Amino acid sequence: MKHKKRRKFVLTHKHLHKSIAHTVEKLKTQPTSLLDLKIIDASLKELCYTAKVFAPYRHRRKVTVFGSARSHAKDPSYQQAKQLGQEMVRLGYMVVTGAGPGIMQAAQEGAGSMGSFGLNIRLPFEQKANPIIQGDTKLINFKYFFTRKLSMVKESDALVLFPGGFGTQDELFETLTLLQTGKTNPVPVICIEKKGGTYWKDWQRLNLDSLLKRKLISEEDLSFTYFTDDVEKAVAHITHFYHNYHSMRFYQKWLLIHVWRVPSKKELHKISLHFRSIVTRGALTEARHHLPHDPDIEGIPLKTLHLHFNQKNFGLLRALIDTLNRY
């Protein structure tokens, strides 16, 4: 008796709409406190509205800028953030900030309201949207930090951090945790400050050097962050990351890496040998068989590399992307 070939399941909008509706129905029957319902309701509304606002701009890459709300216009970091915003928009990127004053306002001054998004957090004190983004349709007001942070990272193709307080530190550590665990795809993370500044040097000493010395992180984890005091170098680091690499996604047991150019077979073999510790079987090769439709890259003439990734060494995966960007 012949066995019927199993059809591959492809997740669609219809499946996800049905799943969300099923979850909502379950809330009606399970014991849920009023506070829990309020959190679920507000979170879903915030995420839905955020998706709606960003939808028309999916085709443009975006850089999220973090930093102190207390920086003033004469602060060198303020001027750097303004220059960064100008440069990224000139190169076709858009800028995302927390919509507040200080570094956030500086980046949006450089980018202009047309080239930027503001993801504001509603607080009982101090934070209201800066005048650059105030009244713009790309301004989103959040009740919760967690939905705001999720949106800032999810919608970003690079993150740039200037000196800041608890919020900046929190955003950096959360981003590094997501990158280290593979909960977000690799993106450039740049820590920048004024020339002669010691903010990030002190941070590296107190955090990265200390953690590495105690073997609480690995050497490969250091590849997630790039430190500089030069805006032009920060911009070059972002653009180089997308020199050949475009995007990646998982499909069944494969990691698919979309690139503009595929290295020669000889070069691919050398790369596979160099990164053999992250390949569970086989090698890094060009995918020639039919793959399911990926709506995120529809119509873009990309090539696809695939490998069986161990889903553990994401720092080395970042290093692999850097290697592919040499071609």
C-alpha cells in the first residue's frame, strides 16, 4: 500500500486570524482578572495600530536611535544624532526614535518628520512628543514599555545608541539578549559618543569585559556591538551590513540567507569549513530547489544560501554574515 505524501503546512494570514480569534474566545471561558484583560486589550490594540502605521513603509530600511532625553542642543552627542539622522535619510533609510526630547529630537531634526517615526511612551511626567514629530501620522503613543520596545526592535534594520540613562541601558541589554538568543534576526548595533568621551569605554569595562572574564558570555558575543566616536563610521557600518546580505528566515530545518551575490563554489566551501562549528550537517550551499513564496522579498532578484544551523551560536552567525558581505 502506497503512503500518501504529506502536504507541507504553509502558515497564512487566515490561519493566524483564526488563531487570534480562538485565543479571544478562550478568554471568555477561563478565569481572568480585570487587570489581565486590560493589559491584553491595550497590548493588542497597540501592536495592531503600530503594524498599521508601519505597513506603508515596509519597503524602506529603518534605523532606531536611542539615547538620553536630557541631552541639550549644544551637547556634541546631540549634534552627532542630528548628523546621523540626516545621513541615514540621504541614503534612503528612515529613522525611528522614542519621540521625546534630547537625542530623540536631535535624530528627528536630522531626519525630518517625513523621514522618521516617533514611538512615544505615555508617562505621568516629562515625556511628550518632540515638536518635530508632534502631530505627524507616524507618531504612535504607547501605554506599555514592552510593546514599545518590541516595536522599536521589530521594525528596525539597525540600532544606534548614544549615551543615556536607565532607559538606554535597558534597551541595549534587551537588544543584546534578543540577538544572543536568536529571538531577533541579526542587525547592526552601534554604540556612539563624542570624540574623547568615556561613556561606552566605561560601559565595556564594567559589563562586557567583566562578563567575559567570568565566562558569563562568549568571545563571539562581542561581535554584536560596534563602538565608535565617528558618525561616518557608524553609517558605513550599517550600510556595509547590507552590502551583500539582505535578510534571513528559517524554513523547516533550514536557515535561509538571502543575498545579492553568491560566492563561488570554491569560496563557499572555504566559508563552510571556517564556520563548520555552527553547521549541524552538510554545508553552506546555494538553494536551488523550490522554496515556498516569501512575501517579504517578492520581486527582489535575490539569491538564497541555506545551511543546517545549530541555532545556538548567533554571534558566529553574525560573523558569517560579515564574511558574506565581503563579496
